[in-house]
Amino acid sequence: MADDRHRPDAGVTGPELVDARDLAGEPDGFQRLWTPHRMAYIGGENKPVDAAAGPGCPFCRIPTQDDEQGLVVARGQRAYVVMNLYPYNPGHVLVCPYRHVPDYTDLTDDELAEVGSLTQTAMRVLRAVMSPSGFNLGMNQGDVAGAGIAAHLHQHVVPRWDGDSNFLPVVGRSRALPELLADTRARLAAAWPQPSTTGR
Ligand SMILES: [Zn+2]
């Protein structure tokens, strides 16, 4: 990664250059307006090359990284919580089983229980930290249903605020995000109950 001199934040202490292939999320065609003056550069896309488990799958690879690097908010026994690299709103997290399975019906009872309890905890933590007015919860099952990474199940937890659907997504194909993902991750991780109350 050769020459940083032309980055707007060159010489400023801030987030390191991030390769999107190491992070979690599904490219959706929206541009993001990152409003803080500090800017994390996110290069490349995050699409797996195929449906296989392992390092080619972001949701398999992320748990092998440290929390800051992978934007991991919390780790359970059978599932984990991570910031979505392509958020619909600030605080948009994904709850993923560690196991590389595509379909909700593939989950074992234990995995199902932990995905559920991590989703509950994520809602509680997001309420405590960001005071949303509501949530959208859900899973896209299959490419046809809009899953960007259909091979590895992930549950979206999207905080909602009154008036958060403004003209920007429609007109500009852009979403304004007032906080860097790394900062949001740190706030949510700090508020996450310790030790983990899930998966036991
Ligand atoms: Zn996977």
C-alpha cells in the first residue's frame, strides 16, 4: 500500500488503512457520506469469491481477527456480533453463527438460542448507547431475497430513529453516517455486558 501522502488525513493520527475484504458487510450500491473530519479509507469490496467456508468468506474470517481489526462487538460460544461495513444506519450490527451455514433451518438448537440471545443483547446495548426509537431485525435468505453473502447466515439488527429515512437515500443513493464504524464498535463493546451472558 504504497503512498499515503495524498490521503486527506495524511500525517493525522487516525484509523489505519482498512481493506474491506477483512470486514463484514454486503455492498449494496449506496455510497456512504462519512461525516467526521477523520476519514477511514475503505478500499475494495467484500464479496466472497465463492460459497465455500474458510478465508474466502468474510463471516468465517472475521472471528480469527482481533476485535478492533474485525470490528467485532461481542463474541459468544456459537455466534458473534460485528459491525456491518455497509450500514443502513449508525449502529447497524450483524449477528453471525461461527459455523458457515446458509439457511436459518441449518442452525442447531444451541446456535439458534445464541443468535437469539445475542440479538436481544444487541438491542439492549444499542438502546443504552444510541437511544434508537425502533429496530429492523431480519435475515435475507438466498440471493433472490437480497442476501449479499448468502452462503453464511447473518441476522441484521438495524436501529431506527424518527426521520432517519430522509431524501438522501432516494436522491443521492447515499446515506449520512455521523460516526465512524470503529468508534461505534468501541462504544457498543464497552457497553456490552461482561462476562458474556450468552451461550451458557
Ligand atoms: Zn463463512
